[in-house]
Amino acid sequence: MIECDHGKLKRIINATLGFKSMKTAYATIKGIEVMRALRKGQASAFYSGDPLGEMRLVSRVFEM
């Protein structure tokens, strides 16, 4: 599953002009993946489609 999305992710990353550190690269890629999963509906089992559930999912993923 990771390989099929690699090309699209690579296009998004190239548009950001690279990363300054591994920490920012990790956070940015993680954010891109979460937002793409939300958009595709792949994470709906975790948040049941409500906005508060989306907030809980994002805060859990980013350990906020």
C-alpha cells in the first residue's frame, strides 16, 4: 500500500523544496499521510466522521 502512494507523496514533498532536518521531515510526512487518509475515508473507523473525532485522531497521531 505504501508503494502505490509513493509517487503522489514524492510530488508533494518536491513542492516543499526539501526539509531542513529529520524532525521536520518526519512531522511533515506524517501530517501529509494523515490528511490523505482522512480525505480518502481510510481513517473513518477511528473517528466516526465527526469533527471532534477528527481532532482526537490528529492529536493522537501527532501526540499533542
